[in-house]
Amino acid sequence: MPTQNLDDFFNVDSSASLIKDWKYFDDDFLPEVLHHREDKLEKIAKHLSTAFTQQTKLNPLILVGTPGTGKTACLKKIHEVVSRNASKMKKPIKVFYLRVGNMNSSTLYRYIANDIRTDGKFTPKGGQGGVYEKQRTIEKFLDLIGESATGGKFHYIIIFDEIDKMLMRERKNLSKSVAVNPLHYFQCIELKHSICSIVCALNDIRCISRLDSSTSSRFKAITITYPKYNADELKDIIQDRIDKALMPDSVSGGAVSFLSSRMADRSGDCRETLSILKQAIIDGQESNATMIEESHIREGEKKFKRITLLTQYNSLPLHYRLILKSVLQKWLDNKKREIESQYVYDYYKTLCTHLRQKEDPLESRTVWEYVNTLQQMGFINVRKRGLGRGLGVSNFLSVTPETLTIMGEIENEEE
């Protein structure tokens, strides 16, 4: 077998590359101009500007919209602008941006406190976990805020991104004690030496209605709604990103129109749209294509869906996996026709009893919440259907084609 010359891999003609600067497709890239969200930015800036002229707590500001509608980009831009102007004008204002979707409430307080303290240490004593430890953590945190204020009141603006994920995850504790609820402490507690105002971004406004009464009664929020992007808006964003990141004439006009209209009809998710375009560019580059066409977009979408579902599946907790496997197995048993949710629950209970370390099955109501989450993640489809005259309706489940593919791959790897 002839020996390959490894130098050939490095003798690449840069003029043949489609890519001019890949940073514009990085997940953390923040554009200078947020197209079609200028009005939202102005509303947020006008609200927070009051902190520069008045030492008073601001009403909580809530940004609501489905994923990929520009909430996070707006919050990062506002964090940058407010911090810069507070420093320039020497105002006693400190802004925190926190993506709290994967945090618990104790971690949240420690994170902010570590940023405030110069030595980076924040270890409250006492407590063996649970609510008691959280209360100690919060007490220490509030003391720290009071100590950090010198002279007049210091104004802390706390930006919570994806706060609904944390609140939903800890909702059982929220009903027992406000100690785990950061919205209560940052918005409802009056501090002697400082002020806390909050800005929240969330996908589901319903989580606010589930707050404890002592918080919700004082939580008079201003809401800014983020609609899904339409086809023309997505097209503008895509074209702007292409102009900055790629060589001229690297993507056909038909591919841009196809991607923008397809994603507008499906989800209006800008983040997902750019991720699919990125995958199409990678595939086109690997195949030495001179221009990204509609066919590359189609293949990029399939590959992106597969990678996303596989990544999500690998991070799913045990009971989510058991429920998904139950839906898949009963759907296959029914010759790939929709199956009623009750049969899925019965099979799920059987799976729990057959594990080496037997797991207590979740209640049916909790399982149904997990099913809704799996639907939102794109693993399964759920449809209400009548059972016949006088018999009411029931939920019928099926598996998406992408789920069938990745589950087959997972089973082959496990074997």
C-alpha cells in the first residue's frame, strides 16, 4: 500500500475556501446590529435608564418569546451597554448577566456573590442541604450585598436568562418555601444598603403564575413580547451573516430564500436557522462545493436535527429515557401507528421494575409532563383524538423519523 504524503493535507488553496471569517457563526457571537429587534432594545434601555437618575427599585422586566427570537442577544447587548455607561459615568450600578437554565438557586447566589467579593470565596457555614442550606446561603448573600455598599445605595441589576427552566425544575420546592426563589429575594426584599432590580427572559410565561403568593402579589412586571421571526426578517439576518462570514457568491439566492421561508413556517427560530446554515457550509466545504445550494441546506438540516437529538438524548435523565423507550416500543408494536398514552404508561412501569436497581415509577401526571417536554424537544409527536361518541378524548403518541434513526444508532452502539 503506497504511503500517503501528509504534507498534502496542509497545502490547501485558501482561495478555494468559502469561508472568510468563521467567528460570525460562533454560538457566542453578538452582532453589532440586532436586525428587527431595535425596538425591543430601545424599550429595555429606556426602562433601565431610570437607574441612572433615580435611586429606586425598578419594576421587574420580563422578555417572553419562544427560543431563537432574540431575547438572549438583546440581554447581552443591554448588559454590555449598561455596564459600559455605568463605568463611564461612575454610577453605583453593577449589572450581572446570568444564564440560569442549568443552575439551582444556591449556585445562583454563590455565582453572584463570588463576582462581588474580591477574594472569590463564598462558603456559608451550617446546613446539611435542602432548604436550610439555601436559607443560609441567601442570608450570607444578603449580608454581602449590604457590606459591599459604600456611601449611598448601590444598585444591582440582575439579568436572568432562561429563568423559567430553573423555576420549573424547582417548582416543588417553590410551593414549600420562598427560600429557593430568587425572584422573591431580588424583587420583594427591601435591602437597607442597596437596591436590586431584575430583568428576566423566559420561554413560558406560565411559570410566573406558579410563584408563591407572597412573591406573585408583589411581582408587578412589565412584559415585552418577542414574536417569531418571519421569512423576510430571517432572510435579512441570514444575508447579513453570509456577507460578513463568507466569500462573495458563496450561497445561492435560492438557498437563502428556501432556508428563510422553511424556518419561518416551522419555528421562526433564528438560532436554529443559522445552525442549519453553518452545517450546510461545513458539508459544502468538505465536498469542495463552489456554492451552497438548496440541496446543501436540506442535507444540513437533516444532519443538524440528528446531532441535536443525539446530544439531547445523551443528556436526558433516566426516567425521560425510559418514557421515550416506552413510546418507541409500543409504537413499533402497533406497526408504527399512533398509540394511546395509557399503554405507554403501563409499559413504562414494567421497564422500571425490570431495571437492576429497581426504580419507583413516576406518577402518571408527572410522566405526562415529561411527555410534553419530549415533544418540545422533537423526540415524539402528541395528538388529541376522540375515542368515540360519549367517550371523550385521549392523547395519542408517535415517534418522529429522526428519533427512530438515532434510537437505532444507540441500540447498535449498546450491543
